[in-house]
Amino acid sequence: MRLENLFKMQKALDRYIEENHGLQNEDLFDRKVLALLVEIGELANETRSFKFWSLKPSSEKQVILEEFVDGIHFILSLGLESGFDERLIAVEENPSAVTINEQFLKIYRSVCDFQTSRRLEDYRAVIEYYLQLAVQLGITNEEIEQAYIQKNEVNYKRQENNY
């Protein structure tokens, strides 16, 4: 995945939001971690993979893709908040050998590990596990990039409308 453009777009969006809300001197790291965890939960909810008690199918792929990309926004933002960018991120796109539910749990653990350590290695794990989930969900890198760009535009419009 080509992260350079996405990191640049996220940096500009973060700066715009921080200036718009007077947050330039705020430490937003923990709030962004919590936002990411919530987004991962929303994604899991749309896949319905853990809902053993229900026969209702998962949401349509487009809905799942939109939820997935919400997580990408916060993952990139957390990297920027930690001083990381695309030059430091070498993502290995290895297939995951675990179930989707186990993958969600790996992602949750990796986010919590990163919150505690703020280490580059732990950040890389977050990205790697999240992108492995994309493969499991049938989402391509091209779909992620395109959906990210579209959602980024939506996020700017929301800011302009006092979202």
C-alpha cells in the first residue's frame, strides 16, 4: 500500500481540525486511541463475525469498507501524533493464519500495546494486523486508498458544517 499520500492527507486534516477546534496545544493521543478502538468495534459490529447468536448476514461490503477506512484515519493520525510517517513504516502484507474474530482481538491488543509503549514496532503491528484484516474481509489496497480519499473529503465537509 502506498501510504505517503494518505499520511499527507491525514496530516492536513489533523491540522485543520486542531486549528478549527483550538486544539493545537492539546495531547490528543489517548483520545485518538479510544476513537480507534471504537471504530474497530463498529467495524466488527458490521461484519457480525462474533455474533454467534444471530443468523443475520454481515453488512454490505461498501458499509464494511467505510467502517474500515474510519479506522485507517485514526491509525494514520496516531502515527503522526507519535512522529511516525510513511518513511518509517514498512508494512509486510502477510496473510493472517487466524480467524476474523482472532484478528480483531489481535488488533485490539496491538492498539493497547502501542498506547502503552508508543514504540514504532508496536505501531507497525497495528498497521500490519489491520491490513491483514482487510485481506480477510476481501478489501483491496486500491479500495482502501479510494475510500480513504472519499472519506477525507467527507470529513472536511463535516468540519465546515460544525460536525
